[in-house]
Amino acid sequence: MIGELLVLYNTLFNYFLLKFTQEITGLYVKRSRLLLSAFCSGLIASIFYKSLLGALLSFIVLIGLAFSFRIQSLLKQGTVLFITTFFLGGVLTSILPFLLNQSKLTFFVLSTAVAFLSLTTIHSKWRKMMQAKIQHSFVVDCELEIFKQKYCLKGFIDTGNECIEPLSGKPVHFLSYNAIANEIPKEINEALLAWDENNPYQLTMFPSFIYPKIRILSLSTVQKERSTVLAFRFDRLKIKGTTDKEIFEQYVVLTRHDARYPQNAQMILHVLAL
């Protein structure tokens, strides 16, 4: 009975380790293959539990059956699996004095719960870190020429922004009003504040030189509500990032609410800015 329980424990923890390694390395493997690998490795570890050679063989079988016996897999998936095994082993060892005083069922349930929660927490933190890293790769420096002024801004290329100006089909970008409020020419700033969304086509408050560059757009917000906004055709947008790019005569919408701009950006760029 003790032997069967040992195989069960080893199989279950091996499966947790393999599933975690699969998620971290991004390699798709069928669940049945992971379970087979976990069982075979657990069986070997249970039979040769006093042997260093048995532990090594169990580890190689665990990686090989799950991710193939190629050198690349042994290095990539094997490294993640090795580090994770040491981490999980350390966590379980730290609570072992408490677990030894419990019944077999309680021991099994608690150790399984600790292993699952530990790996889930690490995976969640890792995903957030990777998302932040990916987002950061879309952060660029921008120099925007509009309203006869130049503005140096921090931009973020949003792959979900596919908004276009319907008549010309040109991309529409979004700019934080607060980022340039103190630098906007006074007459334009006063016109922006005086413009009424409920009477959008009343544009006489804007200077004559900018009037032809204005477009009225109807956008759908995140809350699925319709919003009428002003889009202004800028003269030039220079982007400096992994690659440098210059964009001419596209449109930008000024927004007052920039709290949702990723990476503390001041400007959300169209996906075509990539």
C-alpha cells in the first residue's frame, strides 16, 4: 500500500511540474503524454528511491517522454523543470514537520494544495511579467507636429487600435489632452474647451487655419457607448523605437481621460505604426 501511495504522490507532483514547465516554455504537449511521463518517472523514482542513478534516470524519463529526448528539450525544458523541482521541494520540506503529524489523507491533500498553489502563483507572476515586457516593447518616443507646434511624447503602439477616419481611410491615433494642455496655443485650447459634443458641427470657435483639418468622428467606447469626438489632421509624426518611422497627415483625437493608457504613455498609436 505504501508503494502505491508513493507512486501516486510522485505521479501527481510530476504532472504539476510538467504542466508548469509546458506553460512557461510555451510548448504544446497532450495531457495524456504528460500523464504517461509523470507516471513512468514516478514509478522509477518509487522503485529506486534510494539511488542517485535512479533519481537521474527518473528525471531524464520525465523530460524525455513529455518533451522528447532531444538535446534542445533537455536543455530548455529540463532547466525550467530542474529549477521548479528544487523550488517545490524546498517549499514542501519547509512544511514537512507539520505534515508528518497529519493522517495520510490530510498529508496528501495539504501537500497537493501547497504544490498547486505555489506553482499557480509563480505562473501568474510570470505571465504578468511577460505581459509587461511585451507591452514595453511597443513603447516608443514620438515627436508630433500639430497646431504649428512640436510635442515630444511617450507613445504606445496599440495592436487593438484599428480606428480610421472613414472618408480618407487614414489611421486615427489618440493623444492625452493633459500631456500637451500647457503647450497648446491659447486660441486653440479655448476652442477645444468651448466645443460642445451635443452640437459637434459648430466649429466656428476654431481658427481658420485649423478648420479644414478637423473631422467629426463617432467612436464606440470600452463600455460600448457611442461618443462624438474631434479628430485633427497632424502635419508629421516621427516615431523612434526599435525602428524609426515618419508618418504624415494622419489623424489624432485628444482625450481627457488617459488613466487607461498602458505603460504611462501619453499617446496611443494606431496598429499600422508598427
